[in-house]
Amino acid sequence: MATPSHYVGTARSRLDGPAKVTGAAKYAAEFTAPDLAHGVVVSSAIAKGRITAIDTAAAEAVPGVIKVFTHENKPRTAWLDYNYRDQVAPPGSPFRALNGPDIVYGGQPVALVVAESFELARHGASLVKVTYSEEAPNTDLEKNRDAAYVPPKKRSGIKPPPDPRGDAAQAYDAAPIQLRQEYKQAIEHHNPMEPHASTVVYEGEGKLTIHDKIQGVNNTQGYVCSVFSLKPDDVRVITPYVGGGFGSGLRPQYQLYLAVSAALDLKRSVRVVLTRDQMFTFGYRPETYQTVALGADNDGRLQALTHDAVAGTSTFEDYQEAVVNWSGLLYHCPNVTLDYKLAKIDTYTPSDMRAPGAVTGIFALESAMDELAYATGVDPLDLRLRNYAERDEGEGKDFTSKALRAAYEQGAQKFGWSKRKAEPRSMRDGRELVGWGMATGVWEAMMMQSSASATLTPDGKLELACSTADLGTGTYTILAQIGADALGLDLDHVTTRLGDTALPEAPLAGGSWTAASSGAAVQAACRTVAEKLFGYARGMADSPLANADFAHVTFAGGEIRLQGDASRKVSIAEAMRAGGVERVEATETVKPSMLTNMRFSAYTHSAVFAEVKIDEELGVVRVTRIVSAIAAGKILNLKTARSQILGGVVMGIGAALEEESMLDHNLGRIMNHNLGEYHVPVNADIHDIEVIFVDEHDDKVSPLGVKGLGEIGIVGAAAAVANAVFHATGKRVRELPITIDKIIG
């Protein structure tokens, strides 16, 4: 069957856009029920210690307050740690809200006040009095670096650093050019616009319908069933829209546990919404210290590379990211040693945040490569080309495809890199210093097992369905484009249903794998529908397609047409009448190729070029231009794809210049726990961003040739900005974010 791309590869507006801008789209805290009660969480006032007394009498005396849940009266749930492990949980003992009197991190939930209205619950929460025995918290990662350890149990899906190759220490000592520096990444919080919330609708007899802020409804369902000993058929999770996630919604958060506990105990529906302050009381991008050492010849060719990292984790889980692995695959180097350790501190467990590990590790590596360029007198772009890796030397595999050279070339041309003056502080615009910097980005191109269904009716209407989420990335739209092309339908005749455990199971929406995974499942389901329909058409009396082969027909305009002879055709309605059916349905499951994964490495790549202008006296940095050239296989939708890269670049600018969750180590608490003091880029911070998609054909990475775009836009962006800051000022800042005090101090 030929499937011409009428929609795939074009720029299309989001099909869910009108629902979002008109308010028709409903989020987790906007669903309701006739008996809905409201819960408000009481957060711990200390970071470490023990609850010695908790007085709920004043709260319970408020008319309309239904019940106050604490560790003293919480409903019984599963006993074993295993039952609390979700699909992406790191090794350790997952946090359990209200599990006992011990306080293990600042902001930990200590009570849930449930009332007839949100206002009453909030008032009741203000009346709960908690007495503590306080201990000094240990939250300073720098003071705990000497106690760092290699995590004994590895996190599923996260590759540990590969074994050393060559002798990096000896090669470094023998190298004529030696560079060793330390880099630091601050804690960052995700801060999606939609706060975390769960609306648990009690359907009677222990059955629940849950609306949860989650990036994968099946993860919520599995967690709830495991913790509360419920059957999957009794727990339906529906999350059609997610107001941003960036990884914060990969794991079920504590408001879900509290809402379900209350709903089952009270036998009525309960909603729990976290405040913006409480959005700082769970996962985050971890603070990380990194040391990169590069040994090179006088021409800048790498002879030795070592990359060591120490990241913070909680006292109860060993959260892990691939931080240093990128240094073993991005550049050709015969001698490489990589090391990654954790140090326990008294905080909540970190969590995946857009391109976890890569944002951190690439900042250090690409800053070090920029420093090497200046040390050797080689242009930063030329240096990367001299050390270009044709294979994944860390894994010893060929790439499924790699168009990074084209990204370098096209990005540099669009940016005007050839006009760059090499000397720091050599470019000016009035009172501002001008700096140009660049960096490479890399992210895994993954495909996961996924299922999807397709249902076609005689009027040419197609419904696609799978349980994956749309985080605002355009999933509704790209799946519809794939389905429309597969069956030759108008895009407005295709409906997509997502975010419901009643639909075919798909993986969590994360890791940039949704388009490749659920897109391939939709394509497979549509192909099966097409085969069934073709069978009906060919079986018609005097069928125009009687002797045709499926490989030689095309679906277009609501018809099945023979290639080369458009007069031989059968309409969808005619084929269904011939088959005696009112609809044609199919559900298919796709899996990644184990053989391909064994033989090849698959990655997206980018080349990021940045211009900054810095007030010489005030140290104020403006990122005036970014060019991001992306090599990511087939691009399904040029408009939503560009939007993904724009969003990633903006987050990269935030990481470079603004985002930092500040811990007071005496209190063990995040102090800037709001959007007033936790700075993120706003419109005035963002100027010209140009996105280039280079041609990259890949017939191995996934059935669609898609690599995914959610993460690659942010990787390398902070490093490019940091390198531009050095070029402008001649001052190397190795700690993110790069704030005014670090420039003029």
C-alpha cells in the first residue's frame, strides 16, 4: 500500500488548540462530582526531625470540615516498599505520605484536611498545630561530596557509565595541552503552569475514576492498584490534557496518594490540589558537581577525557541520571574514563526534568571543549569537527544515522559564525559587549512498546486511540496526521483520543519517545484497517480491484485506488457494504527491534549558536540570538516541532541565566518557592530564536524514521550561552545560573 504524505511533514496547527484557548479543555482539578470534597495539605515546617504532637481539634471543630488525616489515623495501605514503586521509580524506598512521625525533608506533608469546600479545607489546614523535635538538616551537597558513592543498584532504563577505554590518566599526563576544570549545576524545579492535582471520583463499591496530573495514566493506575490493593478494572484514570510536565508528572506525586486514601476512607469523591509553594516539595533537577579533564595535542585533537560527576539524592532513594555518558560518545577520543556518584542529602528525591542528565553533563563537556578551543587557538566549531565521532565509541556501535555535520554547517551559516572575531572582548555594540558561543547537543532516540487502535466508519471518519498523554507537545495532532495519511482521509475527519486507561496501553509521555512509539502504533493499526477494508473491496462482485495486490493500491479521498489507473477504485462506504460491517477496527502493538538496538546506537543531535550582549558596567546579560540546528530524523509536523525546540531553547536560556532553587542549609528548605523569586524567562528575556531541521533519513531508529524532539532543544543551549558569555567578557563562569554577581564580582 502506498501512503503518500499529504499531512505528515507539513506545518499544521494543533487540533486541540481551540479547546485549550476557549477553556473547553479540562485539567485534573477541573473535573467534578456531585459529592466532591476538597483536601488541603499541611506541610512540615521543619526539614528533619520528628512530630511529637499534632493537634487537629480546632480544625475538626470548623463546620464543614469532614476529617483531618495524619500519621495517627491514616487508612491502612500496602506494607512493602515494592508496592509503592511506580514505573520510573529509582532504587530505594519510595516516599509514603503520612507514614509516620519522622520528617525527612522540608515541606513534607504532615496532614490532609478534607472539607466540603476548598476554602473551608484551607482554613482548617491553618488551624492544625504540629509540634516537632527538630534535628539539624544535612542539605549541603558540597559538604557531602567526600561521602559520595557509586549506587549499588542501577535505575532501570538508565545506563551506568561505560567501562573505561584506553588509559585516560596516562594519556592526559602525556598530552601537550591539559585542561581540568570543575562545573556546577544548581537545583532547578519544573514549574509547569498546571499545578499537581488529583480529583478522585468515588463510584461506589471501591471503584474509582481518577483525574490526575500525570504524564502516563497507566502509571497512576498501576500505583493506585498496588498501594490500595485494588483491581485494574476498578480504577480508571482519565487525563486528556496536561498543563505542562517537563518530567514532573512522570511519577505519581503525594497528592494522588492522599486523595485516594481520603476517597476510599470517606467513600466519597475528593480533590487535592497542591499550591505553587507545595510544587517545590517534590522532584527537581539535582544539584551536580562535575570535573572534566581534557588532554589534547597542539591541534586540539583529544587524547584523553575524564568526566566525573557527583549529584545529590534523597536519603531514601538513589535517583540516577546519565550525566557523564555523553562524554564517551560525542567525540572521538581513544582514552576515556567516566565516573558518576551520588551523595545523600535531606531533601525529597530528585526527578527527571527535560533531558535529565544531558542538560547537566553537556553543559560541563561543552564548556570544557570551549575552554580547549581557546587553549589551542582553534575555532570552537573547527575543534568539534576535528574530534567528530563517526561511531558511538562508548558502546562500540554504529549510529542509526548522524547528520550532525550538516547541523554544524547549516547552523553556522545561518548564524554567520564565520564573521566571529576570535579574541574575547573583541566585539561590541555601543556600551554592550557582544559574545558568540556554540555547543553541541545530543539526546537518546528511543522507541518503546506501544499500542493503539483505529476505528473507521462508512462516512470516512477515523477515530484513533491510545493511552499516552499530550503535554502540549502536539501528540493529538501528529497522530491524526499519521492516521489521515495512512487511510487517505481529510485531517478534519480524524479524531484522536488520549490519556485514558480504558484505551490501548502506551508508555509514559517522556524521553522524546512518544512520536516514535505511539505514532508507529497508530500507523500499524491503520495499516490493519486498510488491509481489512481492501479485502472487502476486492471481494465485491465485479470489483474494480478484484485482481489487485495490496502493495499496488493507494488510499486517497475516501477511496481505495489502483496505482496507475485511478478509474479502478472502490469507496470506503462501498467496501464496508460489501463486507457487511458498520465499522472497521484494529488494535496493534509495536515494539522496538531488539536486533537493531543490539547493533546500533540512536541519538538526536543539535548544533546551537548563541549571541549575547552584556552591559559592561552592569553585567546584565541579554541573549539576543539563538540558532538551533536539529538532526532528528523525519519531522512529522514542522509547526509543532519548531514549537518544541523553541520551548527547549527557552528552558536552556533559563538554566543558563536564571533558574535556581535556593536551599537554606540551616533550615533545609527551598527559600524561593514561588514564581516571583524562582526566576524563569519571560517574554522580555527572549529575542530571536531560529530553528533549522536538517535532512536526516533513518530507516532503523523507528518504523516512522522519527527520533523525537521533546528534549533535544534544551540540550546544549545553556552551554552555548555560557560560552558566549566568556567570549563577550573574557571571564569564564563555570556555575549555572550565570548571574550578574558572577560576571562583575
